[in-house]
Amino acid sequence: MSNLLRHAVLLAIVLFAPLAQAAIPAAPERDEGEGPWPQLILRGVTVITGTGAPAYGPVDIVIEGDRITRVQIVGSANTPIKADNRPALKPGGREIDLSGHYVMPGIVDMHGHIGGDEQGVTAEYVYKLWLAHGITSVRDPGCGNGIEWCASEARRSAANTITAPRIFPYAFFGMGHDGPITTPEQARQWVRTMKSKGALGMKCFGYRPDILEAAFDELRKQGMGSACHHAQLDVARVNVLTTARWGLGTMEHWYGLPEALFDGQTVQQYPADYNYMDEQHRFGEAGRLWAQASEKGSERYEAVITELLELGFTLDPTFTIYQATRDLMRARTAEWHADYTHPALWDFFTPSRHNHGSFFFDWGSEQETDWKHNYQRWMAFVNDYKNRGGRVTVGSDSGYIYKTYGFGTIEELELLREAGFHPLEVMRAATLSGAEALGAEDRIGSIEPGKLADLVVLSENPLANLKVLYGTGHIRLGADGEPARVGGVRYTIKDGILYDAPALLRDVRAIVAEEKARRGIQTLPQP
């Protein structure tokens, strides 16, 4: 494959033009999961609703087909449950005693690329890692495998003929168009075409303002969603305030927000030798960007945050994807890489001038220090936005920068906690807030009667320790004085279908081990 194609996502950002990118094979037919049943009862659980309410239990959750029908309190905490308080099991139903377990809504990952041939992994690998971490809904912001491919996978997932989260396909602005879009009417027609092919929304990186504004107006008319990564090549004329005023739904990452907060300058303080196509240079300077934004409490800061709140704007920060910029060694040596990171994906992560996000050419203490300060300012804004009533969601952008699918999403929950979110606020961001941003809160995002049975079952309390959501679990010293691993998702339920999360992880380990054996290696190669 040429270096140009290896830059497929990058060049979509850079050139704002459609690119041919080879699609990965579609997922195989489903061979996992049990159900749905006429009735499934999860007995004796403690429930975390996803609405911000505190956990409570014991509860019996009744599922009929693909829907939650009852959430029945069946006793008081730390006392025996009386049988006459419990919903009766109907003929043909199934019940599972889950005393001591916790149940939360399925996680909604708002920034989940289904990989591409440049990463060298299959859809099956990606989907199973997602489901094994309790991720039951994913928005693919760009559909790099092609909108027809992505929409097809979304339909197959909705029919549960594949083992996958439900998929919300968004198209890169301009993808599939014959040449650049040069008029507002072409932008409108492109939106209509994407809708006809199954896209639910658009992801943009910037564009000529009159053309992009027309696209947003057409998205509104078509009832479609929108996301934007405000790339540096156009952020000087299209920042977060610009697109929010046009009706942008979610801001991805943070680009465009510091620029909206500039006071005393209109462009980033680029050095004279800056070249956007040198990724270490680009990301190195990005680590100095929040220091150029207005401080909290300043007139400019208050004007920007107030307007975004009034517009009902959503922040999808994806803290996790840039974690390596402030601690490269930690990102490279995460314990899950050994068993769960595919060798081809590891190759893609390895420093390279050709692969997007592999920019650690000479990344040292100065760059990491800049990014640590960058995170402090960025996290403070996101937390302030949440505290003032703004919506914040969870997105991972895994498949880049040492982030393995599934694991990266759980790290995003930990980073929201670091930013100042209460664990219940983290849960809401990961579930109901994402559903609201997608316009799907009537069917997913919280544990309530009438909603789809998208649930995550855990033997440990995630409110006490988010690490128990990782597929690798958490190390705890036992009563016997020996350390042991606890946690990990026990079951993921999607549309009433029960998936054994440890079994999904075993499948992924087998995929990784098979590729290592094919290459004749036992460990991932190190520079």
C-alpha cells in the first residue's frame, strides 16, 4: 500500500477531499451470544441507572425480548431477599442469580473508528474488544471503510446477525464525491447522497466557510447529526463558535476551542519553521495551545462558555487518545498490549513518518511537560462545562497512538474522573449523555422500563474503581496475602442477547496469538 493511502484519515484532514481507502472484511456471521428470551431476569443486582442517580439494590431486572420491562426493588441492602417480593419467571424464560453484582447501562462510545486496512485488524477483532468492555453502541465518525460498508455493518448489527455493538455511521465531509466540493449546492447534494446511502450524520475537519455552512444547514433539514475535528489547516476561519452557531452537534477532541478562546491574537503562535505535515512538530506545538487561550473567569472565557451552553453544544473530549503525549512510556507499556494488541496494530503505532498518530520521533521531557500543562487547562474547561450544565460524552478514537480498542474507552472514563467528574457523572457521560447526543435516548443510555436491554454486568463496583471495567481487571491483595486479579466485565447484554465477556476476550487473545505465530514472534517488537 502506498504511503498516501496509509495516511487515509490524516489526508482527509489535510486535503479535505475524498480518498479511496480499502475496506476491511465485514464481520463474520454471529456465533456468540445467547437469547434473546421471552423473559430474562437478572436477580439480586445493584443497579447504576446512568441518569446520575445513586446506585441501589437489590433489584431484579426483567427483560422481555430485547426490552427492559421492569426494574423491581426486591428488598433492603444487606438483608435476605424475600421470595414473594420477586417477579415470577414465565414459562420459557431464564433467570440468573447475580447477587453481589452490579449492572450499568451499555457504554456509548461516541468516537469509535472500526479500524481500516492501515491498522491491519479485522472488524471481528474490534467488535469483540468493544463488546467485552461493555460497549454496546458506537458512533463511527467518518466511516473510513466506506459509507456503504459502514451502513451495511450497522444494519447487520441492528439485526444481530453479527457480534457487534450497534453502529451509528457518520461520513467524512466530501467522501465519495468526485473531486473537491466547490459550491454550497454541491455540499447540500453531498449531504442528501450520504443520507440515501445510510449515513446518520457528518464529520468535518473544516472547509471553506460558505460551503461548510451550507452542509450544516442541509444536515439540519435532513435530520442528521454532526461532529467536527477542527483541524489546524482551517481553524483560523472555522472554529468551535463558528460551527456551533451553524448547528454542530459535537466537538471532537479539543481543536477549535482554544482558538475560540483567543484574546489578543487570532492564530496559534506557530514557529516560522512549522510544517503541519511533520506530525511531531504538529503535536508538539498543539501541546502549547491551551496556554494561549483565555483564562477561566476572563471576559472572553465567560462569553465563549456561555454561548456554547446556550447553544446546547456537546463536548466529546477523547482525552484518552492523547494520553501518550504526556506519558509515552505508560502508553507503550500498558499491560494489555501483550495479549490484546494485534501485531499489525502495534506496527501502526510504532514511530513512523508515514502512519498517522505515530509521531514520537524524538518525544522527550519538554514535550511531555507541555502536554501535562495542556491537559490541566483542557480538563478544567471540560469539568467547568459539565458543572454549568453542559453535556460531555465519552469517545475513545482508539486504533491510533497506542490505544487498543475497548481498553481506550475505559481509560477515557478514568480520565473524566481525573478531570473532576464524580463517578456517577462519569457513568452518565458514558451512557445517557452519549445517547442524548445521538438522539437515541428514547431507546438506549439508561436502565429504565421500555428501553432496549443494553446492559453491563460486573462482579465489582465500578463506582469505587473504574479499573474493574478493563478486560485485564484490577490487581488486589487478597485475604490470603496474595495479589489476584479481580473485575472485568462478566456479561455484556445487547438487545437482550447475553454475551460472555471473558469468552470474547479469549477469542481476541487467540486472534493475536495466531498472528504472532504466523510471524514467528512471541512478543511485540520494541524499537
